[in-house]
Amino acid sequence: MEKETASKRIHELRTILDRLAYEYYVLDQPSVSDREYDRYYQELTALETDFPQFLDPNSITQRVGGAVLKGFEQVTHQRMMLSLGNAYNREDLDSFDLRVRAEVETPRYMVELKIDGLAMSILYREGRFVQAVTRGDGNVGEDVTNNVRTIRSIPMHIDMEGEIELRGEVYMPKKSFEQLNAKREENHEERFANPRNAAAGSIRQLDSSIAAQRKLDAFWYYFVNAAEFGIQTHHEAMERMDELHVRTNPKRRLCQSMDEVWDYIQTMSEQRSTLPYEIDGIVIKLDDLSQQEQMGYTVKTPRWAIAYKFPAEEVETRLLDIVLSVGRTGRITPNAVLEPVRVAGTSVSAATLHNEDMIAQKDVRIHDMVVIRKAGDIIPEVVRSLPQKRDGHQQPYEFPKLCPICGSHIVRLKDEAAHYCINQDCPARVVESIIHFASRDAMDIDTLGDKKIEFFHHHGLLNTVEDIYHLKDHRDEIIAMEGFQEKSFEKMVAAIETSKAKGLDSLIFGLGIRQVGKKAARILAQEYGTMDALMSAEVDDLVEIRDIGEITAQSLCAFFAEERNQILIAHLREAGVQMSAPKQDIVESQFSGLTIVLTGSLTQLTRNEAKDLLTSLGANVTGSVSKKTDLVIYGDAAGSKLTKAQSLGVNTMDEATFMEEVKRYEH
């Protein structure tokens, strides 16, 4: 066959197979037999083998996976992936409705099932699938394109030009989850706790062939830049996605009132257990896109949408004992040991009791019958005891005076409900601090998990955080241990070496300083640039930084004042861990020192590009308008933020003027 003829036939076969896949995986209405489908598939496979120059990663033949990555690349979202505010009852929904009606006339709501999976953004350019990125922290996610490409219901080609971003949820169907756990049991592997964890674990596999075997699926519920294509409402955007053969959930309804919304919620609550996938609530969205823009956003959530969360399932079981765990800060947490019971789809044998006051307040006693639930459908907790079911064998719980791990005295700090082990050499604190340092949000040493850290600590190889960077010196000893081979050792060492370049913000967070979360660590890294500069900072300096309060500032100064922490940082520096953030050149400009808000659709820059540009010109970019805002820069379809700025007398600037102004600072 000639090359030109082969190219044409390959294109025809891919088009046919894409349509048949849509009929089978999305519509569940196959129009041909399996045998005919296989004939097309085998013909395409043969042609791609004979003419490898026409091989395409988006071809249906490539969806079995096979790419093995060393790690996932981080990607900054062009538009933030925000979370949703929550409603727990009809009153919360009515309050949301009142807030909407205060700004919008005659709102209509689209209500949809809230799929319990992993939030994902996918990108198409000129009709081709090009990228899939996890939500991450909303600003930065991970590129998981190879794994998402294996999900057969996702079209690799759509009939639409330009750049299109869609967002949705990747999930594991209940049937796939049952099959996966059955197979793991056969292989003597730990079962996944629930379909959501299984989906998340599958998407983060470095070997895409493993993700392909897990039989994941996805629903897409948000056409991010729909307005750019003349689409005016959310329900029109969903219909366009259907036309493009993008899988949306058909169990959605357009409602004219909150009464209709509540009726839908009641109906779906009754049907929840019969669905072939897990849901954890209902999402309510303002339908009109211009009204969405008018309502705007808070720092974390859209003001035009809310998620109704189903009431947590509550069950009774017996509390057998109360045991204490010790965290990396020394915090002592009491935990209930329970007779195993099934809650929200998984077996639960332990639940948190939070602190001594909580035990007393709920009058929880050993051998009590108790009611438990999963907070947010995730973390098991004891809701209340059932004193009417006591039989005389119950024992009040006395909080110990000594640490259960090291035997040191434990203390309760002033104005805190928790107790703490203040022995910094407590083995539990040591292990937890190392686990935190190696965790994904810190130094991301994915080959050094919790169990492995506990194992190495037990064998005397990990007694401090800096010991991580000396594991390479114990090669022969580790390879001789059960479960280790040279290949796994080399892989672990390579991941440890890679972590050295994670950056100052990851290191600050990884140190486990009380009150310093990931966001604060990023702010501190940007503000000070080097570890030395941060260690020299005083409380008065730190509290001047936006979002750094006095408690955080005092905690930082106390941490760096301790000699043992100074020694730890010195050892990490000697090991080659990066102690500085990439320098960003700040140019003096008319925007220097101004607090600026961006709103509307920008046409010449993405929102993140505009933010980075303004930051490089010395501005502080925030998400909401207030009296402290100096300037609002607006693009097309600017809504409530622009209106609020005008009402407050805040200066405004359109995108065209802004682009003209920044030209003078180009090098």
C-alpha cells in the first residue's frame, strides 16, 4: 500500500473507531458486533505497524498505556481550579439562593451529581487532546496526560477548533473497584479503602499500563472558556460537550426555584445507592454565564455555585479501648479502638476522639456503645456515646500523664485543648517528622513511604530527617534486608537525590514548623528568597508580610532559635539540599507597591501570565476588591468586581491600556 493511501485509511479507521468507542463507552449503545470492532482495530494496528511515521499517541490503539515516567511534571493552571462552598441542609441552600437573588434577577440553577473522584482539567487544541492536569492545590497540579489518555470514554479528537479547557471528575466505577480489590486480595496486597482513593492512586501511577488496567472513567461538568465560543449558559455548554462526544452526566436538571432543587436532591438521595458510581453530594450552579461573572468569586470558591453534602451515615458499634498516637509536633491524639463496622462503604475499626475535653464532653467510656460516622465521608469520628445501653462494664477514661511511646511527661499548653509530648527525641515524633518531610507536599520522595520510614527507623538507619540523605551510604546493608533489591535501592536513592532540588518553599514546609502550612511556606520563600534570610527574620518583620500572623511569626522564630534545628539545617545544606528560591527580578514601575485585582476575560494574556507580569513589576495581586485595593484591571465580560471597584472609587484600567503601559518596561 502506498504511503498516501495508508495515511488516508488510518485516518478513516481512527474516525470509525472513535465513533464506535463513544457508542460503547458513553452511550452504552454499540452499533456493531465485537467481532466487527476487532476487525477495524486489527486493521488499524497493522497499518500503524507498517507505517510507523503515522503513529499518534491519541490513536485508540495507544490507550493501553505503557509509558513509564520518572515523575510527574508540575503544571500551573491557566485559571485556578477552585473548590466549592458547602451546604448541609435546606436552610443553607435558601441562604445561598438569597445571596444570589440579591445580585441577580430570576436566577435559574443547573443541579448535577457531585461525583466522588479526582478533579481533573483536560485541554484540547485544534480538536486534539493534548493535556490532563490534576487539581493539585488549585494553582499548580500534576501532568497526568499519559494515564488519563487510557480512559476510553474520553475522546482524543473533538470537532472544535481553538483551545478548549474542560474540567470534570475521574472516578472508579463500583464494579471496577470491587474487581480491583478482589485481585489485590488474591495477591496479598492491601485493599483500597474506597473508589476515590483507588482512582487517585491509579492516576498517580508512573506506569500508564497500570492505570489502563484499573478501568477508570470520567464525567465532565465544566466548559471553562465556553463564553469565548458564544455560549451563554451552563446548560448550553453541557449540550455542546455532548455534541462533541464528551461524556457528561445525564442526571442533571435545570431548576427555576430552590423548591425544585430540593426535590431533585431528595430524589437523588433515594437513588444514590443504586448508581454504578459513588456520589457525595449535589452541585448547584447558576446557569447564566454572564450572571456567574457578575456574582464573581471569593478567594477560594465561586459565589455562583455551592455543593450540597449528603448527611454522613451514622452507625453503632462498641468502643473496645482508647489508645494514644503521637504526631510530629508531639501532639497526643486519643483514638477509639472499635469493633469493626461498615460505614460509607468501608470497614472502620478506629476513630478519632480529638482530645481529653472531647472525651469528657461526649462522656465516652471504654466498652460503651457509640455512634460513629465519617466526617466529610473520609475521617471516622465518634459522634456520641449511648449511655442508655450501658451494662455496668463501662470504665471512665483517665488521660495518661506519660507519653505512651517514650514515657516522658506530657503537658497541656495554655489555651490549647491538646496534650503534647515535649521530648523532641521521642521515637514517634522522629518517625512522624521524617514521614512529613518526605511527603508529597513537602520534598515528595515517593519511594520513601510511611512503612519504609518506620522500617528504617526500627533498624537504626533513620533517626533524624537528615539521615534520609545518608541512606545511600548503607547500600549493602539495605540490599541485604528482606524485600529490597539493588534496583529498588537505586530507585529510592535517585528519588532522594531529586528531592534536593525541590525548592525553598517545599523545604520550609517539610521542616514541620507549627502553624506553617504549604501556602505560608510559599509566601515565606518568595519574600525572603534564602533560608539564611528567613532564619534571621524577627517577629516584627514577619508580621508585616501579608497572610503571616503573629502566632505563625512567633512559631517560626522559636523554631529557628533552637540549636538542634540550626544544626539540622546545616546538615541539610551540607547534603546539597537547595536553600534558596529562584530569583525573580523585580522592575520598578508605576505598579510597584500597588494592590491589584484582575477581573473579566483577558484576551492577550492568561490570568496567570498577567499575575506573574504584575508581580515582576512589584505589584501585589489579590483576588477580591476592597477599600485597600489600588487598581482593578479588567477584560471582557467584567462583572461584580468591576462594579464594586467603581462604587468604592477604586481606579480601574482596561486590558488594552494595561498592555500599552507595560510595554515601556519590556527589555
